[in-house]
Amino acid sequence: MGQVIERREAVQTDARFVRARGRAKELMTGSAAQGTTEYAILVGVLVVIAILAIVAFRDKVSELWDEISSAINSL
């Protein structure tokens, strides 16, 4: 009797593993993976834009930072 129960538990564990593996595969190949890819591309584009803005306005940012620094030091 004990062997039957152990075998049933093993089959249930195997079935849960197969379902979990199927769900993981679905997530990796389905719309979730597409959304993650789109999000990564969006973040990459925003980082590039931020870097370009910093490079383009480096002098203005430096002047602003110096003004803020001197205002704080004069307190």
C-alpha cells in the first residue's frame, strides 16, 4: 500500500513539474516575452536620449550646477 501512495505522489509531482515547465515556456515565448523586449528597447532608447541631452547641454548644466553650488555655499 505504501508503494502505491509513493507512486501516486511521484506522478502528481511529475504532473506539476510538467505544468510549470509548460507555463514557463509559454511565458518565454508568448506575449510576456514580447512585452519585456519592448520595455528593454524603450529603456535603451531613453538612456541614449538622456546621454545625448547631457552631452548637448553639458555647458549649460555645468553653469547651472556652479550657480547652485555657490548659492548653497553662500548660506
